[in-house]
Amino acid sequence: MPQGSAASAKVTRGPVHHPLFARYYAKVSVGAETRMGMGGVRDRLLAGLSGRVIEIGAGNGLNFAHYPRTVAEVVALEPESLLRQLAVEAALRAEVPVDVVPGAAEALPVKSEGFDVAVLCLVLCSVRDVRRALGEVRRVLRPGGVVRFFEHGRGGGSAMTFTQRALDRTLWPPLNGGCHLAREPIAAFRDAGFELGPYRRLLMPEKGPRLPTSYCVLGTAWRPSEVPEVKQPATGS
């Protein structure tokens, strides 16, 4: 019997509001589970997790069915109201407890060092401030906590990179829920002070034409166990 947590049926409008894109994404993402192999990617993304998990940018909740039963709890944040309602419905079918809540990646509404794992799945492309969002991820993870990520970004050589950047400056973000094509997730994790674990670059779809969204990376990072000591300025005698 599903153990998903009960959630309020009423979902209020949040600071992120992309109703047309949300309807489009909800339809296309379900088809991509089998057509593009996203279901298998989600299995690999979440395999072996345990403890308390925070999922940032949960969308319509397609990850929920892939969490192993060793996970004690998932707190899933989704700022877009229509997608959040769909995530609430998916949480009720999940085999692990899932609590779906509103919230933006740049200001996570949870306590510091409260989670063992953070999951980011196709979310860094659309956050307004990547550095601030990853700073929040570090804050809410315990020291040594794990990040599992699956993101798309820059790739494919100079011609594709030029195309990605041109689309980012024009129509792509407003038509696709704030998504950007030319961000570099691996560099962003390093810049935010995470320790990078193994990661693998993927093409989605694996076969067929290369699209501006095709260049993906699946991997692991950690919040460092020790915080570097901050040297205090010398004071005059």
C-alpha cells in the first residue's frame, strides 16, 4: 500500500508561474519516460539512497516512484503551482513518505543541515541564481551529505554552443519556464564548493538528431565534511 504523505489538495500560486509551459511539460515528460529512457535515468539517479532527502524542483513528481524504500522521507519542493499539484498526486502513490511543499531553490524553506541527500533533476537550467541555489543546497545538507544530479547544459561543439547561447538570449527561457541551454552544471558545483564524485555525460535521446537540450550529465557530489577555517584579520597592538 502506498505510504506517500497526505498533502493539501489546495495549491496556491507561488512566485514561479508558468501555466502554459507547466501543461506542456507535464504531458511531454510522461512520454519521455519510455520514449527517451528517462525512467531508467531516474532509477540510476536515485539508486541506493537512504535517510532524509530533499528534492529541489520536483516538477510533476516523476522521481517519486523511483525512490528506494531505504529512504526515510522526501521533502519535495516545487515552485510552480500546476506542477506542484501534480506532484501532490504523485506523492500519494509513492512507496516512501513524500511531502510536497512550495519553495524556490534560492531560499529553501527548511532548516540547515537537516538532510542526508539532495536531489536535483533538470532544475539548475531554470533557477534564477545558480550560485545562490547551490549555496542553499550546501546549507541544508549535513556535512558529508550527498547530492545526486541529472542536468542538461552546454555541449556539442562550437556551433551547438553558439546556438544554445543565442537561444538563451532570445526566445528559449520565456517559452520554456525559464530554462537555459548553455549553463555548465559541473563547473557550477565546483564553484559552489562541492566535492565532485563520479559523473557521466549522456545524450538524450541517445539516438537521433542532436538537440540543444541533448547534452546531459548524471552524477554525484558531496558537501565537504569539514568547513575550512576562516582566518581572522590581524589586529594592531
